[in-house]
Amino acid sequence: MAYYTYIVRCSDNTLYTGYTNDLDNRIKAHNLGRGAKYTRGRGPVELVYFEEYPTKEEAMSREWHIKRLTRPEKDKIIELAKSDRLC
């Protein structure tokens, strides 16, 4: 089973970072108001970044590290991922 660390952009342009083992269902939950408290009332959310990990512990650790980054650092990660997908 794979685990994911992800970043969503909320409708107020803030970013939320989390982890899950089912990315599609987690994004749907956020958009239905059943996700994290932070994203409730800030929907809809848009998935802007994710990483896949083989273990829950690795995904949780990466979430912890991303949450401690500044907004410009998070924006840079998102932009680098976008440019990688274009190549």
C-alpha cells in the first residue's frame, strides 16, 4: 500500500499539507467539508503537489517537514514539481 504526502491550495489561496493512503478520497473529503478542520470553510481545495511513499511513517515524516517550511519554500516545491511534469 502506498502513502502520500500532499499539498492542497484552498479557495482563500492558503496551503494545507497532509498525508493519506487514498489521495482521491482525501481530496473529495476536503471538498465535502469532511477533511481537516483547517480546510472546512476554505473549499473547494485543489491538489497542487504530492509525493508517494511506501510507508505511513515516511509520509508522516515528510508532512512534518513540509509543514515547517515557509510559504515561499512551499511555493518553490510546487513550482519545481510543475516544471518537472512539463519536461
